[in-house]
Amino acid sequence: MSKELKTRTIHVGNDVLIGSGHPIVVQTMCNTHTADIDATTAQCVRLAKAGAQLIRITVPSMSDVPALKEIHRRLREEHGIQVPLVADIHFSAEIAMAVVPVVEKIRINPGNFHPDHAKARLLFAQFLEECKKYDRAIRIGLNHGSLGKYIVEKYGNTPKAMALAAMEWVQMCLDAHFYNVVVSLKASNTVVMVEAYRELARMMLENGEVFPLHVGVTEAGNGDSGRIKSCVAISTLLEEGIGNTIRVSLTEDPAKEIPVAQYLAARYSSAAAPVLKEREEAVLKASCDYGAPLLNHEVDDIPLADQYLKDEILQACRRRFYKPEYIACPGCGRTMYDLENTFNKVKERTSHFKDVVIAVMGCIVNGPGEMADADYGYVGEGAGKVTLYRKKEPVLRHISENEAVDRLVELIEKDRA
């Protein structure tokens, strides 16, 4: 792969350009409930002031579309904020069509538009025509573990399958002469994530049309671990010229994602660098310096005196595991419980386990699919209830949040006895 992947340039709204030759664009996502217009507007204002160049908002139901419209209006008319908004849509082509007149960009997984693949293609074609009418940008966003049934049955759940799935929708965009497209293939497993993007870049190059890529590690977690996992994978791709817009997904206040993404954008493009504390910058720098050599198996060890940081980087690159591996989504408007505090509690109670992957997911919509690598999963149902998973199978349903962490620990201990 060339050190600079030449891509098309796409526009989001009037001012944001994404593609090779432009600085890497930094984005984040609200974790408020979209129906809470005041809270979501206030968070958007805070994120824009913190440096977000794109802000994504989930739209889980048709009833959230008017709220999204009002949030957009308030930002523009009352706060003078022009940062483009991205509607995050899952499964519903109807909602995807409804938000096209409202926001500048729409993130969809077309394979989930309908269980029948032919119908999903038809709905996607209709969606593209609507986007043409309003001059909107789209992101074709596929995640490891959330591929459509059609593609999994045909190719399995692999990096190559992820890239092939994306290419089908990319080709449909080309056939429809719709070019305002960004593509992403996220995963929580850094090895899978890097390989998937490389496959996609190679396929687009062979096809003769390369769209910009949105790069990120999904469900990275929080603290140093989340930052390190994101940096080792994203930097490995950016070193190869793969990636034009990035999000660092942390199970924290979304404003805390932005400086990490800004560091990466500045390191690998002409974007402005953030002001960081010395320790944070050292962690990010070491992650970027050693991520690619470890993920590419060019080295087996790294010369760091800081044993903690060394262990974290080696685990993020999946070269050596010294503690449980955690997968945790950053939360969004679909999350119906205190995800950040729950995740911290799970980490505290399970830190003594080794060689185990534990996922803490915000909602039942994406949780089961996107924790594909997990040995155990804690997934919020809403209404104060939780489902616990062993691998991909739900084993305890409708558990009260008050006892769910205890039951998770009991489940792991029983299996390991």
C-alpha cells in the first residue's frame, strides 16, 4: 500500500472536506438521549467548542426525527454553530430517508435495511436518490459482528467479508453516480480492524475508485486502555495513508475523545495539535510509535521502561495479555443505563481474571452483534434490566441492574471452576 492512499474528496455541509490532500477530520458522537433536546443541544455546543468537526447523533425511532430537526435549528440559529451533524441510523430505511432533509450526513449499514438482501438493495437505491436531492453525504458503516446475514452466510465473519460487504454498497453508489461517500469497517479487535481496512483499500484501488475512509476502533473502552487501543490501530493505518476522518470511541464523556483524535490528526496530517498533559502525550506517542511494528509482527517486544505502559500496548496489539480484555461501547442515545460507571464496576470486579474477554454494551440493538470477540457480555435491555451472554448466547435475561455485575462474576467463576 502506498504511504498516501489517493481518495476522492467529499463534502459534508458547506465547509467540511474529507479526503486525501486535506487535514484529517476529527469527529465524535453525543451520548445524550436525542429526545432530550436541551441536553443534546448543550452537548453539541460543548463538543463543537472542544474542536469536534463532525458530531453524530443517534436516531433510534421516527419520533426522534423532529427532535433532531430542532437540535439542528437551535445550533444554527441560537448558537451560531455550523458544525455538520451526522444522523446515526440502524436497521430502518424509513428513518434514514426521514433524516435526509434534516442533517448534513447520514451513517447507515445498508445490509441491515431489510432481512431480504434484494429488498435491502432496493431501499438503499431509493435512499441514495433522496441524498442526491438534498446534496447529502453518507457513511457506509459496517462493524465486525454486525454484518448482514447475507454476507456472513456467504463469506463468514472475517476482515475480507467486511471489505467485500462494503464493496457491494460502494459499487451501488458508483452505479448510481453518487460520490459523496465515506466508508468505515470498525472492530474492537485491533488486528481485525487493521486487516479489514487494508482489504477495503486494496479492493477500492483495484476497482479504480477510492472513497475516503472513516477509521476507528469501536468499543475501545476507557482510560489508558481505550486510548492506547485506539491509537495503536488508527496510527497503523494512518502510517499507510489509510484514513481521512477519525473517531476515538471512549466510554467516557465524548469531549474527552477529541484531544486524542486531534493528536492523531496532527501527527499524520496538517491538522492543528492539541495541548496535552505530559503524561497523556507520552502515552499517545508510545502507542503510535510501537503500534505498527507490533501489529505488523516486525517486533515481538518494545524497549519501554514503564512496565505498565508496555503491558498495555502489547495487549492492545494482541501480542501479550496480562489482564482481561475489555470491550465497551462509548454509549449513545440508545443507552438506557449508566454505562460508564457500570463499566468501571465490571472492570474492578473482574480484574483478577486472565485470558478472558468481557464486553459491556449499552443496548440490545447492536450489543450482541458488535461484541463478536467477547467470551462474556453485559448488555443493557432498558427499564433497569440486563442480559448476560456467554459468547453469542444469552444465558441470563431480564436481570436487575443491581445484581447483574454479581451474576456476571458468578457466571465466569462457575465456568472456570
